[in-house]
Amino acid sequence: MYRRLYRYWFIVPLLLLALAVRDWVEEPTEQELEATIDMSSTRADYYLEKFTTRKMDSSGNPAYVLTGETLTHYPADDSSEIIKPFLTLHHDNGIWLLDSKQGRLTTNPDIFTLAGTVTMKREATETLDALSIETSDLRIHTASNYVETDQPIEVVATNWTLRSTGLQSNIEKGVLTLMSNVEGHYEINR
């Protein structure tokens, strides 16, 4: 009986060798992992709905009032995304009303970026006609009363219309610089 079992002992090392080769062949290959997104950099630390914020000038009068549907603040770059921002700028030459679908505030609280279609309106005053500016992606520097864009614009007043690509304007001084492709239309009062 032992002799019969002895015959099979030479198979045991072959079986062990076969198992080792099988494990080596079936060993999973290392796969390169995709770069992961650090979610902490995209996570908001606070969120506001139907908010209003104001900045006063040195006399205590409003310099601007900013309202919006929502404001989401991201601490990684200290920026805020605004949905449906509405900005009211108070100046000696009138009140300017600006709105768009989206806006952004960065670390400098005196610079707003309005994205998408932007409408900028000045109501008529005793000395100035009403004025409307349509553009997109407008940057507003509230400390220097300066607005700029490199996108197409259209300025519409009572008797005239201007179109151009790009705009730089000092709101307080009433200086309007049109950058390129300027077209104008003026109607004479009769």
C-alpha cells in the first residue's frame, strides 16, 4: 500500500509548481490611477439666498448695492459665485443699474465680474439722457468707477446708437472709450 502512495509523491512538487505558476500568471497588472480632484478646493464654506450687500462712501451714502438670487463662497481661492446679480452704482452723474445671469467676486471686493449677457442702464437726469449698454463679461472696478470688456457692445441713447468691440469707461467722469470696430448712428431732432 505504501508503495502505491510512494508512486504519487513525484506529482506533489509538480502540482505545487503548477499552482505557483498559475498565481504568478494571474497576478493583476498594476493600473495607473487617474488624477483625482481635490474636492476641498471646490467645496463651498457658505451659501446665501436672496442676499443684499452694501458699500458706503466716506459721506455715509451708498456707493453700491449688490443683490442676487444666490451667493456661494469658495475658501480655496476666496471667490464667490453669484446667480442673477443686480448691482446698483450710485454716482454724482446718476444711478447705474447692472444685471446679468452670473457674477463673480474675487479677493478684491472692489472688482466684480458679470458674466453672460450684461445690461447696464443709467436713468435720465435733469442734464443727462437715459443710456443703456448691452454686452457680456463686464468687469466693474467700483473703487475707480471704471468698467471694461473686450466683448461686443451696444450703447443706446435717445437719439444715437453706438456699436463696437471692447469698451473702457470711467462712469464718474462720463468718459467712454470704444476699442475697435466702432459704428455709430445719430438721429437729428427736427
